[in-house]
Amino acid sequence: MALEDYLPVLLGLVKDGSHLQHKVQFVWINQEDDAEETAMSNAWYEVLSVLHLMAMLLLSQANLLLLPRISTDGYQPKVSAESRRASIDIFLKAAGYLDCAVRHVLPQFPAALRRDLPVDLAEGVLRALCLQALGQVVDIQLGMAIDSAKATLAVKRRLACEMVKYWQQAQDNIMNLPLANGWGEKHRLFVKWKYVEAKAAAYYYHGLILDEGNTEKSHGMAVAALQAADEYFKESRRACEAFNAASPLSRNPPLWGTVKYLSEKIPKDTSSKVRINRDLYSHEKIMETAPTLPDFALSLKPDDYQLPSVDSSWNEENVNGG
């Protein structure tokens, strides 16, 4: 993309503390900040903004690949395995841009100047977007596991539990930021929705595994986990509606993929397990609070993206010659 060609040229302005770093004023329109636009005479601001835009374009591209399409056989619209795999690569690349922005570009700003950055480029927002991209990758992996006859319950539970952690960390990063009404509030609602949805999946698979135990305690814990899954799924539907109703309005798309599967399985399995286990055990012995989810180490990392070398047009001879 043109931005990737622009970046090496732009980096010439900040090379070795160049005196040109503060010579040009850069102006960007904000989405999530109270201020409509932010202007700074600092080339690092432009570098940070370009990386952010590159990541956002990739996130948009990945999500377009995940739009269900009418299949050649004319049945239910679905997302092909090729599209899902391609979107995973794109999400990880976007996460790499954002990770580079946090680790290598933000440290170039003095503390006072960092406070002047719009909330769109705040460290918490950049980290949250990076974690969101990783969370969406795990969501896709879980959907692929659901479609695979070989994937065990343990694999699905692990993926769902990892997904919870990515979305929880994303929420933690933006919780205390002054995201303004509009896109900022919409961003906050999106993260909340996906976090609660991930918890529904994790408790569902945890409940199924607990139910495989042969003890009264494990069955009681299974019922509690499945009831939690059912409650979180209902809450996630409400969170989805709140997201779509927030300005700018968005339409509520039909369920597909992981969520469609869980929307059918969670209520059915919860009611049957509760009924069976309540017949077996007295009500008092069923745990009323959901058991703790297993804590798995996160396996995904953003792509390793390094800022490119300065464009050859900045070579000393070329600059002097010009």
C-alpha cells in the first residue's frame, strides 16, 4: 500500500535526531477524541498516525473477508476456510503494526507531548486494538475447531479461555480512557460485547468438560458453569444490541460462525444438564456460583514488525546535491 512506501521517506525526518523533525506540522482528524483534529510539529506524530492507519485498514480488510457469502451450492451464506485463514494472517499483521507503535514509536515522545496525543493514539487504545486483533484470531480458530471433527473439547475450552483473556486485557486498557461519545463509546461497547461473548463460550466448554467427571461435585460444578454460560450469552446479546444502537448506528447482522453455533447449543445443553442433574442431586448441593475458569498461557503473538530503513533518497549525497 502507498502508506508502506511513505513510511521510509517519512522516517528520514526523524533519522539520528534530524533538525527536520519539528519543521513540518502534521494534522490528523480524530475519531475517538473530543477534539475534532490534532496538529503537531513532530514527525514522530506522523509516524505513529501512519502505523495506526495501516493497522486500521488491515482490520477493515480482515473483517471484510469474514463477511458470510452465498456459497456455490446456494445454501446458507458462509465464510470459506481460505477466507478465515487469510483473515488470521491479516489480523496478526495489524497487531504487529500496533505493537511496533507502542514499543518503538510512543517511547520517542517526551511525557508532556504524549499527554497531548489524541485518545485515538493513547497507549491504552493502541494496546486494546492489538489485543482485539489477537482476540478475533482466537475467535476464528475456535470456529474452525468447532467445524473440525478432530478438535477435542479440551482444545475448544483452551481457545475460549484464551479469548476471554485477550478481550479482558483489551477492556482493561481502555477502561479509564476518556473515549468520547460516538466512535469512542462504540469502541468501548464493542470490547464489552466481545468480552462477555467470550466468557459465554469459555463457561460452556468448561461446563461440558466438568460434566464428564463422575463425581457429584463435578456434575454440580458443570451445571453452575453451564448456567453461567447461558447468562453470559444473554448478556452478550444485550451488549451487541447496545453496540449497534450507539451512534453511529449499525445494523445487527444475522448470527454466524461460533456465535450461531453457541446460540443453539448453550440454551439446549444448559437446560438438559440442569434438568438431569437436578433430578440426581438436591438443589442445595449444586454450586450456585460459577467455578473459576482454567488459566491458560496466551499462545498468540503479534507479527514481528520493524520500522523500515530510511528511504535512499535521504542519503547525504542526495540531500546535499538537492
